[in-house]
Amino acid sequence: MISVEGGRRRSGVRQTRRVAGLHCTIIVSGQLGEQFEGVFAGLALSHEAGNTGICGPLSDQAELQGVLRQLFDLGLEILSISTHPGEMSHG
């Protein structure tokens, strides 16, 4: 349980459950160089028609948000995002 009071989050007891990971493909405008390999949560880069594909597995939506935040911080134009459920994580 998470409650919000006065703009602050207070966490209580939470149960951990198995969450399906995601497989993600993000296309950005332009070609990112080799220095970006492995930077985005270990996702693989590919290049086609002047754009860069960033794809691979992510553990959850929070990790996806982190990758998107990195792309926004770099000022990159996101052309498309697609995700579909990955395999269930164990734990």
C-alpha cells in the first residue's frame, strides 16, 4: 500500500509479485554512434534509413520510462515506440 499525504509518498507493506517483462522497440530520428551501444538499459542499436532502432528486453515499465527519459534528455526525436509482453520474471 502506498499513500500520499501532503505531496509526499509514504510506503507501507507491499507484496512482491511476478511481473512480465517487456520487449521494446524505439525508433529515433538520426543515427546514434557506437558510443551509445549499451547505454540505454543494454538495449541493442540498429540503423536503417537514417534512423536508429533501439530494441530488446526491459524488466518493467519503470525501466522503459528510464530509457525514454534518457532519450528526452539527449534531445532525440522519438518516431515510434512499441512494446509487447516478454517472459515472466521469476522471483
